[in-house]
Amino acid sequence: MTLHKTTAELRALDAAHHLHPFSDTRALNAEGSRVIVKGEGVWLTDSDGNRYLDGMSGLWCVNVGYGRDEIADAVAAQLRELPYYNTFFKTTHTPVIELAAKLAELTPPQFNRVFFTGSGSESNDTVIRLVRRYFDIKQQPNKKVIISRRNAYHGSTVGAASLGGMVPMHEQGNLPIPGIVHIAQPYFWGEARQGETPEEFGLRTAQALEATIDALGEDKIAAFIAEPIQGAGGVIIPPATYWPEIARICRERDILFISDEVICGFGRTGNWFGCQTFGTQPDILVMAKGITSGYMPLGGVMVADRVVDVLLEGGDFNHGYTYSGHPAACAAALVNLDIMVREDLVGRVARDVGPYLKAKWTALADHPLVGEAPALGMVAALELTPDKVGRTKFPDVGKVGTLARDFSFKNGLVMRAVRDRLIIAPPLVISHGEIDELVTRARKTLDDTWGELKRLGWTG
Ligand code: PXG
């Protein structure tokens, strides 16, 4: 896009008229926002011509990388042919039909039906209504409670933020809504007891699900929702014992299991979906982001056959969005998925760039500031700590993380800070050379942060 305005002019307009998500707008306006003008592969350019390696795939979504003309062309063609039509009153259209069939093919075998939405948040709101409807039709109207986890992220609408376990979100707007219960998350570094092994901790944390079902009564519980790896919560990769135990509990109990694959879906963990990486069998699978690689907004909810069979008994499902199955978004998704298949991006993550990133990334654990450096597929984290052995936290949680995040930008690398944990989720198309560059810049960022902390006398 041609720039008609200077960076200063753009910043001034942004400050005057734009309320940013998850931001302290006054503080941001004082500092001035970064204006991103171009993306190519894994690289971003800002309005001053600075280049950044995008370690976050935008916001965990640009799986096939920036600059795919094929997707842009398909969207433009669809906009010319049929820019919009709905899927409500006995109508449908070609892109939505083709995408639904494609998703039935790519998702695990229990899934053959999809409900389309415009985002991950809308998908999770859909899920709340859908699971409650399911048990109503089954004449089990008391089964309404959905169990989720603390520090989970499921979106920002009232329903999705309630499912999420983010305290700062709940504190604004009287959340969660009734009927959502949160249990512990499998965050070994942050929450294990002294002396507990990861395996013991994983098992104990999973068993909180069983204990909660028993405490509240199985006749009250509709579902359990979880991200395979918590993304926005800080790339929390559970210990190996966690998912098998959760899978056992979900199998033995009359509850639905919802896998929120908004981040883990579409190749990020080295399989098409995170549930395949961890061996779980969800009844509902939540999608967004990577479904179009972020080129167009689109979300969806895959519903397993055994759940669909019941829903179909119930007649009307009084739910839907204007943009459910938007034709141009579906056209983008179709080409995006075609690219993923053609270039075997999922296999590439599993066998090539995933292991390569892991080898390079985990070596950062030797840095004096790093407590752990877990990586899996195309997600990874660096827990920053003043005490590698005792796992203590910095005073004023989040300050060191933000400091490091800002250094990272200066070093031409986009990383995200969650508390004092740096996280990455690069595009699946990243090359070995770009991974080397990413890790070099991450190490430089750690050194810069360490130097600054020493200067401030904060290193303990
Ligand atoms: N589920 C998961 C697992 C997500 O990560 C959503 C649902 C909601 O999707 P939408 O499309 O409504 O945003 C998400 C979104 C962050 C960050 O700071 C992460 C997300 C969104 C915004 C910020 O890491 N994930």
C-alpha cells in the first residue's frame, strides 16, 4: 500500500481515533503505536522502513506466511462473483459447501459437520449454547456447567471471556457468567510444589477435573474445554502425564470434551490439530486463526457425529451470525488449506523445522535469565527468572517480560511477553536460516535484558 501520510501523522490519527484492544490507550498514545505496512514471508516492515522477523505469526495466525498472492487473488475473485450471501433461510453457497467438506476431510474422523463463525470468540460462544442445547435435547437439562482452566484464553466476548480463566478480564465486566467453573492449569514451572516431578504434577493437575466433576455432581456437568497448549496463557506445554489422564476422565464420564484449537490447529504442533499431537478424542473442536492464516476473519466449530445426531433430533438451533460462512473468508480458507497440503507444511513442522527450532531454542536455557525454554512444533517459550533453581518470580510480575519484549522489537524480532515469559509462534514456513536468525535475536534480547537488570541491581 502506498503511504500518503508520515509516521507522525498516522500515529496522531491513531491516537485521536482508535481504541486498541488489550491496551492502556493513554499510555500507548503517549508512546505512539508502531505502524506496520507490509508483510512478506516471515518478515514485517513498519512505516519507518524497519524490518522485523515476525516470531508471532501476526497473532498466532499467519501460518502460511505473508504475501501469498494466491489467497489474495481467490478473495478478489470471490468478492467479484458473490461478495456476500448468508447461510440462513434454506440457502448456501459454493465456497462454504466446499470448505465444510474440506474440513470434514482434514479433521479427525469423528468430525463431519461444521458450524461457521467469524472468530474464535464467536466459536466459543457457539460452543456454550451448543453443549447446553445438546443436553436439553437429551432430557438432561441440569447438565449446564462447563469446566475450564485458570489462565486459559478462549476469547473476548462475554461467553468466551467467561470460559477463559484470565483474572484481569474477569475483573472487568462482572465475569464469569454463571455456570463456568475453573480448575488448575498444567503449568509446571509456575505452579508445581517443591520436589514434585513434572509427571506427578501433570497427573495431579489432571485429576482436579475428576475431583471437580465429583464435587459438583456429574449430573450438573456438561463439558470440559481446554487448549492443547495454552497459548495466550504463556505457551504452557503440559507434562506428558497430563493429557492421557484427562482423556481417561473424559472417556469415563458423561461429559463433552471441547478442544480449543484456535492456536494449536492447522499445523502448529506438527499435526493438523493439537488433539492429535496429545492423543485426545474431542467431541467438539474449535477453530479460527490458522484456518485462513489470518488473511480473512473466519472461525468454526466442528461437531462430532455422536453430538450432531442428538442436535438433529432437536429441530431448530436458534443461533447464527451474519458472517457465518462468509464467501470471501471461505475462499481464503480453501486456498490457505490447499497451500498447507501442497507444501506439506504440517509434515514440515513435525519432521523438519519443529525439531530444528526445538534444538536451537532449548539451548537458550543456559542463559542466566532463563528458567526453562520449552518448544514444540512452532511454539516456544522462555521463562525469565531471577532464580533458575528455586523457580521464584521477579517482584512486580510482568515488568521484566515487558522490558525484554521491548528489547526484542529493537532487535528486529517480534516476541510476545506473558507475565515474565517470552513466547513465540512463528509462521510454519520459516526456514532454517530464519530460525537461526530468530534465535540469535532472542539471545541478544536476553543479553540486553540481563545487562539492564544488572544496571538496575535487579538480578538478585
Ligand atoms: N481461543 C484461543 C485458544 C485463542 O487463542 C480465541 C479463542 C479467540 O479468538 P478470536 O478470533 O476471537 O480472537 C483465541 C485468540 C494474545 C492473544 O495476546 C491471543 C488471542 C487473541 C488475542 C490476543 O496472545 N487468541
